[in-house]
Amino acid sequence: MSILVVGSVAFDTIHNHLGTHPKVLGGSATYASLAAAPYAPTQLVGVVGRDFPEDAIELMRRKRIGLDGLEVADGKTFHWEGRYTDDLTSRVSISTELNVFADFEPKVPKEARSVPYVLLGNIHPTLQMQVLDQLDSPKLVIADTMNFWIEGTPNELAEMLKRIDVLVINEDEARQLSGLYNIVKAAEKLRAAGPSTVIIKRGEYGALLFRASELFHAPALPLREVQDPTGAGDTFAGAFLGFVASRDATDEETLRQAVVHGSAVASYCVEGMSVSGLVDIKKQDIETRVDLFRRLIHIPTNPVH
């Protein structure tokens, strides 16, 4: 089953413990599409400027990502610059240059409007709803959001939440959006706002899935080295949806497995700078890492004597 990913395609300038990395490939739609592509045919909708390099286009084409919805506009590509602490646990934004992204109006190609699985990156909630208005009854819609929209567009965000199936959000933003500190109560309140499933990302502590009375936790895989966590959340969401689309199912067991796959692919992402950790991974690589997760969380069932 096919996937539609809508979001930003960008340049990132990253300052971290390894030095300065100017204008590397980034953006929510970029990471999510690269993560979803190994699982299912993926269409990307976004906008870039005339300065966007041909080799980045070729990379996405090589990964069989459909680019009919990628607009090339006059001007410069969206650019974000940020600095991480040496332990990579927090970052500070230095500058955000929206450039052509400031006037972005997503246009879903006609052939992609019937795609059953949809991922809305953390763009303005009004734009997320504009995408939904162009679609023909998708089976599952996942949306991400961030503190900027929570603070600046609460009414639009509330309307968007009513129209999606899965909300993917980090722990701090879940508390901010719900107004509750307890993460279980926060998830319950978010589910009451619209999405039947809420996934709360907890960085190095993994991810929690809340669905009806069910709760599932997948840990993050302990890694020897982390280079760049910038796109980890978008990668998680892309791989999560990719797995769901590959199974064409949304039952509890499938969603639990999808969380593990999302975490597995995200672990590859953070091991490289920018998207380099996603460029060469294949299905067998993902399965190998998923097996590591299975062993990590396996609990023997032998009775106590």
C-alpha cells in the first residue's frame, strides 16, 4: 500500500560535538520519506528553492520516492540552524529562514489523492487540514506537531486533531498540549481530542503507544555513538507508517510492531549526520536491528519455583 508524506524539505546547519555541518539535507518530509521508502511506495509533497541540489533529488529518486508533489519555487530553500549540547540531549535554535516555505501551499498530485496512508509533518495545522481536504478517504492519517504550533495556533491545531487517527508527539509537547504533567493522563486527554492513537516519543528512553485501554512501550536501542538526533522523530514516524502500510493493517499487534520498526530505523538515523544513516539501509538491515529490540525487551516466561 502507498504512502503520502507532506512536510518540509530543508537545509540544516548543525553545530554539535563533531563540529559545524553547514547546509546538510534535512526537513521533516525528507527524513520521513527516506524512512518509509524501504517499506512501501512513497510520495512526497513539499517545496524547495532553486538552490536545492540535484544530487539530493537524485538520492530521493534512487530510493524510489515519488517527487511529483515536490514544488521547485523561485527563491531559497528553507534553512534551519541549531546548536546541540555536547551530550546531544538538548538544542538551541540559532536561526530559522523559511524562504520559499513561507508561502508553501501543499498540492497533492491527482494520482496521490487516493493514497491510503498519510503522514502530515509538523507544518502549520491549517496546511495539514488543506492536505486532508484534497484526499479521498485515507485509511490512516498520522500527524506530528511542535511547540511553535501549540503556542501560536491552538484553535487550528484543535481542529486538525479531530481529523487524524494517530498523533506523534514528543514528551514535553504532549505535556504542553494537554496541560498535564502525568504522561498517562496527558495521553488520555490527547486521545479525547480526536486521534484514537497517541504515540509519545521520549528520546533516548524510547516511545509509548496509547490506544484505547492498551499501553505499549518500546525502548530506544543503546548505541555506542550518536552523531545527529535532528531527524529522529520524523524518521520514527516515517518508518512506523511504512510498516503499517506494508501490512495494510491497523490492529493492535501491527501498531506495536510498527513502533519497534520506527525505533529501529530511528536508531540508524542518529548514527550518522543528516540523512546519511538512512541512505543505504535495506530491509534486511532493519530486520537485524528489530531482532536486537526483540532480545532487548524479551522477558522469559518460565515459572518461579
